[in-house]
Amino acid sequence: MIFPTPEALLVWLKAPSEAPGPEKHHMLPGACAQLSSYATGFVLRSATGEVYTWGDARYPRSLGQGVQGAEAETPGVVEGLGGLEIVKIAACEGGWVVGAVTVFGDAFVWGGRAAEEMRWLAGLGEGVDGGGDGDGVGLVKVVLGEGIDIEICDIAVGVERIVVLDVEGGVWMAEMEGEGNGAWKMVEELKFEDEGLQGGRRKVVDIACGDGNAFAVVEVDDE
């Protein structure tokens, strides 16, 4: 069911048993802080930092949990992230990969439909709960490169492309096909070390990713 107006949604929320509503709805503990979708499912971040997924059980790696059948149609916790406070999630409507960033600056990715995509994700960091092999659900902790130890504050996921932003304003991108054999590569064009436009210092403060493009929001400090 699609609610025709915001008012109709509010009426149903106040009295679900007395007003027309959707065929399915899910009750979760706490408030919803962020909701996104990918090709065959949904991912939700609660206000307390837990991550839930639900969707098509035929793609358990995108769900990040080993559920089967109708069980996958109900939100379930991504257990590989258990005990970690997640501050950002990312997914792409036409993609199969999901990403998350913790309050401590670690990033995780999981998902993939084909074996090639799973191998690509496994090569982007350290495996957690299988990391792309065996019967695990394939969570991978992002490692930007050997000897690179810097906190990640944002992540954006597209189709066959992932972008992360570090706390110093550095933008890193990994593409399944293209230069670098799918590994992480800093976007040098967005690395601002000197004074920028009109004498102001520039820094990337936000990122986004779509089907075939990636975007960055650059803040200019004139002071």
C-alpha cells in the first residue's frame, strides 16, 4: 500500500488497527536513524547504532546474515557488527553491496551477487566471519592500504564502486573494474593541501555514489 498523503500515514501510525495500512510493517526497538535500499532488500540503522537488514533470502551476503526463506523478510541484526556502534550505512538501489562506518572510524562492506564481485570485496580489507570465503556472510573490514591507519568518517556505495572519506578530508575509491585491479586508490584531484579557491582552504565534507558516478561536496573556509 502507498499512503496517498502524509496525513494518512500519521493516522495509521496513531491507530494501526483502526486505519488502512500496509500489508507488512515491522516493529523494532528504538528509533530509526537511517534507512536505505539495495537491489533486493533494505538496510536500517537504529538510533543506538545497530544495523538491521531484510529482503530476498537468495542473496544472504547482501543481507549480511545467514537467514533462509521467509525469515529474511523480517528485519534481522547483522551479527558481524555486533557490539559496534554504527554511525553511517550506505547502499545503492541497483547494487548488491552494503557498507557501514563505526563510531571509532572503521568501515565494513559486505554483499555481492556474482563470484567476481565477492572476490573484489574480499580484496578490499580483512575478512570478518568468512570475508568472502566458505559459509560466512562475507563481512570485510576496509583496509585502505598497507601501513595506512586513518579513521574513516563516511562511506558511499554505488554499482561496482565504493567511496570512503577519511577524517582528514581524503577521498578513496575502489572500483570493481578499472585501474588498480579494484584496490583502494586516493582521488588525488580531491586532495587539497594548499590554499584553494579565492584563498580559502578546501576540504571534502560529504560524498555520494550512484550507478555510474561519484560526487563530493567541498567546503571552502575563507577565514
